[in-house]
Amino acid sequence: MGKFRLYIIIVLLGFLSTGCSDWLQLEPESELTRDEFWQSGEDVQSVVAGTYKELAGTVVNLFKWGELRADLMVPGANISNTDRQIMEGFIYPENPLNRWNALYRTINFANTVLKFSPLVVDRDQSFNENESKAFEAEALYLRSLCYYYLVRIFRDVPLVLEASENDAQDYYPAINSENEIFLQIIDDLQTAVQWLPTSYGRQVYDKGRATKAAAHALMADIYLYFEKYQACINACDQVINSGLYGMIDGEDWFMNFFPGNSNESIFEIQFDKDLEQTNNLYRMFAPNPGDGTYPDGNDEFRVSPYFVTEFEKYPSDRRGGNRTYMSYSGAGWYRFATTHVLWKFVGTEGIPSLVTGASASGYRIGNKESDANWIIYRYADVLLIKAEALVEQGAYSDALELINLVRNRALVEPVKDINNKNSLEDIILEERAKEFCGEGKRWFDLIRYGRRNSFERMDDFIELLADHKSYEEAQIIRSKYSNPNSWYLPIHQDEIDQNDRLVQNPYYINQ
């Protein structure tokens, strides 16, 4: 299947990215970049493509940021010590996962497009203002998406809206509040949605590039997080009423992941092994028997056994065994234990014999085959986002209708006659866990749940994390997460040391 081909001018990418090993020590762009490169619309297009490429480089971290501190995944046999520390709640400013430079590199690419694309309109007669605005809209979308991740991961972060250009610029920005970030990205998305296309006329572009629907889905998610419920509903309706998306048949649910780009997909980060665009998702999740036999993953993360038990309560659920997870007991030490592989990024369909790394000769080629797309938004997400906003507005019957659309597709019996806000919140949270397990959403769902209405359900949030833990582990969790500052990661210590205008999350000071 064709994927969105990111045609890049390699020299430019090297110039733009190698100067940003730590984004807050940006190297300024030279006059050579302005005068000799930004001459045509093709130059603009190549840097927009480069922005998507930079975003693709964040996918492993997007998984880790969205899942490791939550409750759906457990450590595998070969998890790194630093990832294990995050999963166990021992988080220190020096942990590599606290580095934000990959997201800021993507932001700087977007800022570069916004800075220079308007100049090209005067230099290339075949490149008009409308074309420039459309590329700028893609840059605004990608920048907004990055900042939305940053505020959910770190909360207060530097808001940088200009590309580096000369030595006089301030490369050591101060922290901005999450509310300032919210106002900026909503304003940016409202501009972007005016210029983004409904369709590029080709399916793989419609799924792999920013569209009006992708912008509305992002806006809906942001509005929900910041408790702007009517605005959230309105943004969801823009997607729902477009008529362009729908949930694929439940029997085909796995097609969301292989081959991907389904009718349900709104925006997903594209990979294509034929273009040597791969990711590490297969390597992270596939088992590694340890005796040289297939499969050939690294077994870093597994689906939690307790979550598998929750799935098994509803045997008809089409998202359960052989789809979301695959129970595995193979060669080597796996003969002594059954583990649960996150199948979405390993399999080609919901049967054990087909995996993306398989080959007729049995060679260990899994990581070469690892080009599963990373889904940011799909239609079921929009339905459940709207349902959650409706619950917060007291429109329980309308919310139930949307919840049941998702449950019916999964062959799970519908929910009936519930008029209790907390019960419906819990049902949506569980439904999102089953629909999006391993898709980098669970931790963000949990903190949204816990912080809503001035931390009204903070105790329930904590107990969800403490459940199924040992007594000692549960006590640590209750103590740690009673302070909401601990719900966000610390700024990496290197950034704090290099920029005295940054303010460390108070929970991590002196750790």
C-alpha cells in the first residue's frame, strides 16, 4: 500500500536539524538559508515534508509518554532501566524520557515554514498566496499538536513562535503557563482550519497530512482537556457531520492498524519500509525468546495481565484476544510463562500465524518490516470525546448513544439507563482503554479524568493507578500522586542547567 512519501532535500534537513541537538541551544540560520534556498514553492513543500518527518521521529516517545505511567502496560523482559523507573514511578530530572528536544525540533521546522513561506510568494511566480497559506496551515497544525503534547507531558513549557534567524535572538526562553499555550494553539488552529483542505484527492495524503477534520479533531481534544465542553462538541460535529469518516465494520477492526489508513482514520503518522521509513514499534513489543528463533522483537513492554482479564469478561469483544493483544508462550524461557503481546503494531491481522516480521525463510527481519503507522486520531476517538463532553454538560442520553455506537461495533452489549455522571465518566474511561490500548492515550485520559472540576475525582484517579499493585507499591502511588505536580514530568536537568530562565516543576526540586 502506498504511504505519504516525504520527499526531502537532504542537505536542508541536515542543516536545519543538526543545529538543534538540544533545542534550547538553537543555532541561528544563516543568510545562505534565506537567500539561496527559499526560492520556490518546491522548497516550501520540502520543509513541510521535513516537519512531518521530524514528527515521525517522536513516535516511540509518544507511546512512552502516553502509556508508561498508566495502567495498561507492564515491563517486558528487556525493558531499559530508565523506562522501568518511569513505569515504577521513580522519576528523576536526568531521565532521558524527560527530554523535549524532539518535539521542539518539529516546532522549529514549523516555525521556519511560517517565517519563510510568505517570502517565496514574491520570489516564485508559480507559487501563490493561497498555496503558501495552505502550507502554513499544515505547519500551524503540526506546531499545535506538538505543543498540546508538551502541555500534557510537562504542563508549563516555553512557547516559541519564531524560527531562529540571527545571533541577536533569545535562545533561552522562559516558561509559559499551560493556559497561555492553550490560547495560542486554539488561535493557531482556528487560522489553520480556514486554509487546510478537506481532501488532497488521494487517500494516503488525506490520512497522512493535516486536513480540516484533523484540525477539528485536535481542537476537540484540546477543548475537552481544558473543560470547554460546548466548543468541544462543536468541533466534534464538524468531523461527524462531514460525512467523510465512519467506523469500519467490527470484524475488520484490525484494519485500523494493518494496513492502516482506513475510513476510520483522521490523521496518522505514516511509515513505509520501501522508503526506509520505519519505526521501533515492532521491536519494542514483539517477543524475544532468547534462543535465536522467531519472533525477533525485544520484548520491552507487554499488555497488563489484569487488563487482559477485563477484556475476557466480554468474550464477544472484537477488540480482545488476537487483536489488541496476543497471548504468547513460545520458545526459550517463554515456555514457562504466558505473556500478552501488544498486537496492534506486530500483527498483520487477528490470527497468531501472521506478523509483520514473518518471512518464509524464517530470517530475523522484524524491525525491517516495522512500518505500522502511528494513529493520532480516528473516528471512534471523536465519538468518545464528544460523549465525554456531553456527560459533563448533563446530556446523558446523547452521550450513551455515542458510547453504544462504539460498543456495538465491538459486539459488546449496550449501556442502558444510566443517569449518573461519575458512572458514565467511568464507562467512557474503560471504553477508551479498550479501544485505544497502546495508542499513547491512556495517561492523558487519566490525568484529564483526575484534574477535571478542580480535581474532583483525584482520589479515583489515584486508586485506578494503585489497583492491582502490591501493598507497598500502592502506598507509594497514593503518596506520590496526591500531589498533582507529580502528574507531569520534570524538565530535563540539562535544560535547567543551561537556561536559568526555566523553572523546574516544584515536585522534582532537590530530587
